Amino acid sequence: MVGEVHGPAPLGHGAVISGHLLDVLLIASTAGLLAALSVLLMRRWRPLCAVFWVGVICVVPYWVGVTPKVFIPPATLAAVLIVLALLPVSGVKLHAVDALVLLLVVGFAAAFVGGTSILSVGATLLVEWVPAYVVGRLLATSLDIRWMYGVIAVGLTIVAVLALLEFLTSYNPFVHIAVDNTQFQSWAGLQTRGGQIRAEGAFGHSIALGASLGLAVPLAIGSRFRPGVKVVMVGLMSCAAIVTFSRIGMATCVLGVVLSMVFLRGGARVRTRVFALVLLVVGFAVAYPAVGSVFADAGSEATNSASYRVDLVSLVRSMRVLGLASSFQRNAAGQGYFSDYRSIDSELVLLGLTFGLLVLALVVIALVGAVVVMLRGRATPATVAIVAQIPAFATVALITQYAAFVWFVAGVAVTSQLAARPEMTDRSAGVPTEGRLPRSVVAR
């Protein structure tokens, strides 16, 4: 009969593509073209890879990602393009930490096959952590490492300036980059403490911003910039950490400066370290009254937050050797949690709960190894940066792009320690060969 519809007409010469499908195809084609051009540009000039990576970490909000099956954040998309641009990379040497990362993957796979883990746990590991670690390893192998420290220092200094402006104006432009997904709903809201807006920049959380600033401090000290420039950078990062009103952000900044001053043997003059420490102490002394009043106005909020973290230790009893802890359960909406705790504000505890005691033990051994290397005076700035974050690992989770930044710096630390082995040290200059790679390598 006339007017009957028997399904969509097959696409042919006269077929019409719906407006929605046309929009999707146009966006996909544009994205693919931009990705291809980005890869070609980065292959042409490899230092652009570091600039691109740091730019994504610093100014692209975590929620601006895609969700084909699992959520893929911007840092992971950037990591894929960077790896494509860098390969093949020659001269990559294996390290014990590489074996640890592989064991993390194998441990998850064994737990998943055995029915004691779930896909979302593996997604965090395989989609977010491992790509960032690989980028750190490859970039540090392909480029001048101390030049990379400088790129990171510049990026986080810009972040610090934006955070200070956010504090002064109570305006965050990044929260207006709206995306229709659960990540935007979870991270885009601004936080307050004691009635004061807490700066968070593009990081989605004040703690993530504060800890990331602390992570960058030793790298800024180890960069090639002049002493005065380094002091200004560290000062701005420390001031920005203060206006996050995150205790762990402030603590890691202080710890990063102190550990760099005491243990960092190459890449920063003693005068730079002393100036940075003095500026840090003076800055915190000046800011303490204002910070103290905010915490006082917050009442028991900060105290309760600290008590909550201490209580998380009780969950250790439910950890398995491999896989999810026995305390894991889901609510009616399908969201997972452990016992009565809706969030786990300790990455070390969370590692044990999600991956098992074996994985937790391996990570702790790796962190202890980093501390030993530092105490022996052989740590590079990236290793010092990771050691300075240990209090953060114990008290906050790896959230938003802070997670990718940590794993990236871990990859850089591994490569820099390999380059700084005694047989590879420039004895005439008294500094490791990290940052002294051949010019031909830097320009590739």
C-alpha cells in the first residue's frame, strides 16, 4: 500500500544521511584529521611531544574525554598520539619498575580470569596509568630530560598563576567546558572550605591541583633555568598550593623543596635550593594567618577528613592476595564501594583493596627503593618528586589528571635513574648524563 514504511531505505545514490549522523561523521573526520596532523608535527619535531603532553595535563579538564566502552580521559588520548609520534624509540633500557608495571597488568588479568576483579579496575590501570608511564619512559629516552623538566616547570607555573587568579576572582573558566558525561558531574563543581572557594584549575579537585604543584617543584629546581627564575617558579607553585587549602598540596610543596635541597646532587645549585627554601618558609609564614582562619572557619571539617583517612586502615583486613577485597559491594545503582566507605582517600589502601596485597607490597617496595636511592644521594629530580609524594599516596587517591601526571613522572624517574648510573655520569661536570643527551637525539 502507498504510504507504508518497510524500514530504512538502503544507502544509494539518492540516499539521505540524517543530520545527526552527518554531524557525527563530520566531527569524527575532523578529529581524525587533527590527530593525524598532530602526529606528523610531533614526528617532525619531537620536543613538541613534551609540550603537547604537559599542555593536556595542565589545561584540559579530565572530563573532556570519550566513552566508547569505558571512559578515556584526554591524557590517554594524548598518550596514544605521542607514542605513535615517538615510535620507534631506540636505546630504551629495561628497569625493575618496568617489571612491576607488567606484574600489575598480569596480576589484574589473573584476578579478572579468576573472577575476583572487574573490568573497571583494569580500565583504570590499562587506560590511564600504563599509557602515562609509557609516555614518561619514551619521552625521557627521546629528549633532553632537564629540558623536559623545564617544560613541566613552565606548564605548572602557568597553572599556578591561573590558580591564584581563580582565588582572587572566585572564577574558574574550566568548569564552563561542559560535557554530557558522569565525569563532568563528578568533577566540575567548585569546592569551598570555611566559606572560601578552593582553587582547582582544570584539575577538577583542589587536592589534585595542590598535589600536582608539589610534584612539579623538584622538577622546576632540577631544570636548566637560572636560579632566580627557579625561585620565582617554586614560589608561585607554593602560593598556588596554599590557595587550594589542601594540606597535602602544601605539605608536598614543602617536602619537595626540602628533599631537593638536601639530596639533589645534580641540576640545581646550592644557592637555588637555599633561596627556594627561604622563599617557601617566608611565604608560608606570611600566608599562615589567612590559611589558619579558613581552617578555623571550616570547623570540624578538616579534622573529620583526617579521622576518616585513619579509619580506612580497618579495611586492610578485607584485602585478598590478588583481586578485589572481600568488603567490595555494589549499591542499587551499580556503583561499587568498600564496606561502608563511599570513597577511599588513600591510594595505597585503594591499591590493596582493588588489586590485592601482592600488588600493594610490590608498589611499597618500589617506593622504599626510591627512598633508598635518594638517601644514598643518587636520586634525580624526578625520583625526588615521587618520594615527596609518598604522604599524598597515603592520604589521597590518584584522581583526575593527577594520576596521569604521577605515572608520567614515575616513567621519567626510571629513565633518568638509568641515565644517572655511575658508569654514565659526566665526572668532569659532576652531574648525571640526564639532560646531556646528544643534540641529534633532542632534535629528532
